Amino acid sequence: CVSRTSFKWGVPVDFDDKHVVYVWLDALTNYITGVGYDAEGGSTDQYRKLWPADLHLIGKDIIRFHTIYWPIFLMALGEPLPGQIFGHPWLMMNGGKMSKSKGNVIYVDDLADFFGVDVVRYYMIHEMPFENDGNATWELIAERNNSDLANTLGNLVNRTVSMSNKYFGGVVSDKGVALTEEDRRVDAELKETAVNALAKTAAKMKDLRVADALTEIFVLFKRCNKYIDETEPWVLAKDPEKGDRLATVLYNLVEGIVMGASLLEPFMPETAEKIAAQLQTGLRSFGELETFGLYPDGNQVTDKPEILFARLDMKEVEKKEAEVLAALTAAAGTETGPEESEPEEGIDMEPKPEISYEDFSRLQVQVGEILSCEAVPKSKKL
């Protein structure tokens, strides 16, 4: 498994002149030589800083090489092993592996050009379960954009900025006013959700449950939306005597959004920066996310709120997907070739007209024995 005979470049195997060392032996050692490992004892400071890795993240199809061969190589060298190795699941397209014959090939550049990079990042992270393969289609990405990103997050930011401008000329003030016991309850629940979001997200990341970590962040955004429904700022705005309560509500919303956006930055960096820009503040370090109320009192949000995520029309999405697939087919010159063809799984399940017993009795069933089998020239599969 560490040598090849189909070419001559590489390190010759001294006991078999047909073989050269290639693939797993030299590929795996790149992990350490790439950061300055030297077998003669002259390893760089960078190597001593970066190795051993806390986490070695690989695809599940190459677990054997990374959990058996790679540790053996390291132990033979007397070098430390990675802290842990995680074989992540696969991303399936339309429920199966990508195949031109199935028409389910997806290139990330095409998705990013249409949906935007952060939408694709969100979908791929959110829909990749810890233990199971994920699934992606153009339609599913669009649905997630419309529900989670446009509705939950984009609408929350837009409403908060718009109300701040409408009621206070964009100035956000922390009056600390709660008029009723219910006010105190909803304020406390929002603040508790915000300050606990970091620990809950970090706990999921520690267990490598990245999709669940992203979900924890959106728990905060959903709580902010619920807070709007509970406090009804548009109702408070009708009563001049409740102006300080209204200001407090909007401050709490802005603060909650900033904390959520700061947690979101590693997952969706462009979106997090856009949110911070609209609230005219900076994103916070993780060390600052356990305290509620750091948004500067009297700060002003932008007077020109922008839509973070536009709702997508499913017909337009289907049209774009068809255009991309047609372009891929044209670029390939043919829909499938001998090496690309892949038999469809299962059998034709379309119902056929029933036949009579007389028809069935005329069938002759025979058993044959395969005597020889040859590979089709220039094909890897047939």
C-alpha cells in the first residue's frame, strides 16, 4: 500500500526494482515535514510548536491509514501521536455519491456564486451530522437560506436596526428599565441565553459536534426573535411614558445580536462582520462573551440597514441548477463516458402490466457459469 508500479519517479524500493515508494508513506509524513520535522534532530521551532496536533481531521474512508499506519510511522520515529483523530462523514448529493450519469454533480464554486460563500458554509456545516452522512441539493440549500438565514437571522437584524432608527434616530441606550414582573422575566431569560451561548457552543465543539455548535448559536438568535414577540416594541412606542422601556428592549436586542454574531464569526465570517458593521461596533473575543451589556450606551446603528440574506425563489433556483448542469455536460463533451458510467442502484421499479399464468409458464429460466472475465481496455470500472 506504500508503493506503485505504474510509474518510475519516486523513491525506488531496493528489493523490487518495479516499485517506487508512493502514496501513504510519503503522503503521511508530509504532515510533519511540512511544518519543519527533521529526522536528524534539526526540527524547527514551528514543528515543536505545532506538533503533535490536538485534532487530526480526516475523511472516514481513510481512517485505516490514519489510525493504524500513521501512528506506527510516528512511533517508529519516536514522535508523539495526534491528540485525537476524527473521521468525518461524507457529503452526499441527492442522497447518493456524486455521479455525472445521475446528474447530481455539485461544484462549490457554482454554489458560492449563486448563494454566496457564507450560505454555503452554513448549509454544509449545519447539515453534516456527527455520525451520519450529510445530504445537499440546490433546493435544500435554498430552503435553509430562506428559513434559518433570511427569516431567523436576517430579519432579526433588519427589524432591530430599523426600529432603532424609527424610534430613537438610531441611538441605542441602556436605560435598564423593566416596568413589570413579566418584563424582568423576559429580560432575564434573554440575558441568560446570551451569556450561556459561549459555553454551550464550546461544549459541542469540544465533542466535535460542529453542526450542533452552530445550532446553539442560532438558539440565541431565535430567543432574540421571541423577545421581540414578547415585548412588542411597536406597542411600547405608542405610549410616551414607556419610552425608556422601549429603549431598554432595543438595547437588549442589539446586545444579544452582537454576542451571537461574535460566536458566529468562525462559521460565517463575512456575515458576522456585516452584522457588526450595521450595529457600528466590533465583534468580541470569546473572553468578552460571558458578560451581557458591553455594547456602548448611546452608540448609534447604521441609518441604512441592508438585507443580509435575500429570500430565494425556488423556480429561479431550479432554473440556475439546470443551467449549471447543462454547462457541465457541455464541457465534458458527452454526458457519460466508459470510465464515468455508473450503474444505477436497484432495479426499475416502474409498475408493468400483469401477465397471465400461461404467459409465465412459457418462460424458460437457465443458469449459466462464467468461465472467464477480462477488463475492458482503457477502463477502470468495466
